[in-house]
Amino acid sequence: MTDKDPLISAWFGVDFGDGVVGAFRECTGLGSENEVVESKASGPDGKYIIKKIPGRMKWNNITLKRGITDAMDMWKWRKMVEEGDIQGARRNGTITMFNTMGQPVARWKFVNAWPSKLTGPDANATNNEVAIETLEIVHEGYERVQ
């Protein structure tokens, strides 16, 4: 194994096809987990031992945050789900992590993603911060391809 520096992320690009694209400042939830099943068994000396084996696997929901713009892509995508068109809302796509020089350094491909939650910005006229919108997507699997 060679020593490599950790990757630095500056922003995330998302492409879920059909016009749902964007640059995001934050991406959380990339991962999966297995439920743990405990099974009692007898050891060689007859004593009970508890074995832990992997159970059902589940994919974590992905949360993406970006500064709000006049782009309506995420809102139109979420509207499809609100109106019951889940099949039409499903998208395959990619999330790409870019470094500070704008070069892609990591990429994940997703299957059958759809927006389960979309939150607009908190309104506070007394501060001087970028207004953030948040998109949460669910999916049926992913793989890191870069």
C-alpha cells in the first residue's frame, strides 16, 4: 500500500438526468449498512456463543445542500413525487466530488433515486448569509466508480 494524501473536496456536482443537475456545497449520507443478526450457537466445548452475522443491507439517504438560485430543477423533480408520479421521478445518476482546482476526484453512480424531501431556505433578513436549500434523495443502490 502506498501513502496517499486524502482527497480535498471543494464542491459536489450532481447529474440525475432530465435537467436535474447542480453544484452543491455539502453532500452527506454516502454509505450503506447491514443490520446485525445475533445467532446463538454451541462452541466446541458445548458452551453457548453468540455469533454476529450480517442481515439486511440498507442504503443511506443522501442529503445535498446548495445556495438557492433561480433554478427550479429540484422543485420540479420533487413536485413529481408530490403528485404521485414516483415511477416518472426515478433517476439514475452520479455525484462527483471536485477538488479546489475543479478536477473530479471521486464519483458515485446511483440507481432509481428520487427526492424524498426538499427544504427551502430559512428566512432571516438580519444576517448576510447565503440562503441554503436542502434535497434528500433515496435510492436503490450505488457504487463508487472513481
